[in-house]
Amino acid sequence: MHNIYIRKVEVRGGHAQNTVIYTFHNVSQFWTFSPAAFLAQPVYSRDYPPCRYCA
């Protein structure tokens, strides 16, 4: 679990700096999915999901 920070650039004292405007606490790499359900999905690749517009 990690914190995700939403930041914006502000100029303070003549220098640009990142300022945190919101924090999402304890975000999983699997977002809202259970790890088992997420890992059961096929791996995203060039062939998956299939391109329906490719010849």
C-alpha cells in the first residue's frame, strides 16, 4: 500500500515548487480489485486485448 499525491506547481520566492493538494492514502497496486482476481486476468500485451480494427 502506498500514498498517491496530487500536486501542482506553484512559484514561491521566485522558485517553482510542487505543492501537495490532495493525498489518497493506502492505495493498492490492484486498485479496487482483490489481488487474486486481478492476477487471474490475462497480461496486457500487444496481442491482448485484440485489435478489432487491425487487418
